[in-house]
Amino acid sequence: MFFRQISDFEENFKFLDRLNAIVFNVWKDNNAEAFKTQSMELLEMFYRNYIDEMRQKSNRMKTLEQEINELLDELRQIGQETQLLAVEP
């Protein structure tokens, strides 16, 4: 689930990059350069940090989910063995 959202977020950021490329091809003055170097570079840095952090958290959550599923399987197996022992001691 989270990996899909991260991918969607990356696609949106790529789209923003393409839009900015169009804007910066037309907008040629000091304000454009200031916006590009101050605002856009800062936004990109925050974006990259966010994506990295979300990937790490998503990987950890996936690992935890696998561990939970393995423990549930083990618990089910113990429950079945307990039922068999109750029927045939």
C-alpha cells in the first residue's frame, strides 16, 4: 500500500519537474533564478528526504507484516496440534 503511494508521489514530482522545465524555459529573469535556486531546490531536498524516509518505514512495515503473518501461522499450527491432543490425548 505504502509503496504505491510513494510511487504516486514520485510520479507527481516528476510531473512537477516537467512543468518547471517548461516554466523556466519561458521565465528568464532574476526572479526565476531566485525561485529556482531557493524554493525549488529546497522543495526537492525535502521531497527526497521524505521519499527516503517513507521507503525505510515502508520496508520496516513490510518486514513486520511478514513476521506477524509467520507468527499467526505458527499460532494456528499450535492451535491445531492442541485440538488434536484434546481429541486424542
